[in-house]
Amino acid sequence: MARLPRLCPVGIPQHIIQRGNNRQPCFAGDEDFAAYASWLLKASKLYSVDVHAWVFMTNHVHLLATPYEANAVSKMMQYVGRHYVRDFNYTYRRTGTLWEGRFKSCLVQENEYLFYCYRYIELNPVRAMMVKHPADYRWSSYHANALGVESKLCSPHPLYLNLGVDAVSREANYRGLFDAHIDSRVVDDIRGSLQKGLVLGNDYFKDAIAELTGRRVRQVKRGPKSKVV
């Protein structure tokens, strides 16, 4: 059965995850992280995608990004994957695939879930018990969003810009978001929507996306199994 094209409405944020094949490492050192970031920056500019948040882990990558052209996210990820894998294979004298099939993604309702996704992404190294605080992990957007470290890759979302009247207040208010834990139900919603390629948002948002795209965006509820008599 042919795969349906991805949901990629222009101007709506997406949470994206790309994993290493069989969850094996796809980064062996800082040079690899830097190379991936460089290719991602080039691709985001080439295909008109704003990248708001990211984290590069040993065996996977999370991104929060907004496309401004049709199918821009797919084009961006294909570009990064192709160029990064070529470099990685050459450096480590290997052949074959590096990524685990197609990347996964879901649309994100801005007002309800955008900052949850920001936090979910940048807290990844903390959940993995690699560091105690997101500021302690080098390869994430926390340094740009919370600490004001200059980044060519980071494009602030309009809601991020609304956090304060200037950079200092925005960064302080953004850091304040991390004082509270993310509710486990929200974490489950994020993971479930991402895994199934659905929509992360309330019913109104899901209905709007379904009408816009003509696609089902909710998980079909299975009915009770019939009894054998």
C-alpha cells in the first residue's frame, strides 16, 4: 500500500524526530554534531523552514520547526540525511543506511502545545540522565532560547517573542517555564502523536486540520472484538 504524503500545512509548527537505524549511534563525537547542525542550517534556509528548538542526542534528533513552503520539512530532512550520511560514512569508513526509515513528525497546535514541545525537546538529555539541567548539555537549543547564546540555526517563534519586551525578559520568562514538570499525560500525548504521525492539539485544532487537508488526523478507536460462539 502506498504511503500517504505527510501532513505539512504551511505555517504550522511540527515536532520531528529522526532516529538512528536500530537505535544505534548516529553521532560519534562533537565533529559529527557540528556537521549535522551545519547541514540542517543550510537545508532550513534552502527550503524556508524556521527551526525553533532542537536537541541532538547520540542516537536520535528532535526538532521543532515551521515550514513556509509546501513539503518543506520533508525536503529539509532528506537534504540533511543525504549529506550527513555521506560525510559520516566517509569519515568512519562504513556503508549503508544510518537512519531508521522515514523520520516521524506531528503537527503542533501553537497556543496549547508549542511550549510543551520546546521543553520536551530541550529536556531530553535530562530525562536520559545524561545531565541534571538542560543548560549542561551542549547540543540543544536551550542555550539560544534560555541563555541568549547567538545561534544562526535558531529562529524564534512568534509566541517565543511574545514572552517579553526584550531579549533579557524573554530569556528569563523562558527559563521560568522549566521550573514546572511536564504533566505525564502531556508527555504521553506528545509521544503518541509523534509516533503515529497525527496532530498534537485540542479537538477544534484537529477538526480544522482535517478540514484543511482532507485527511484523518485522529486515531481510529477499535471496537470490541466479537466473541466466538
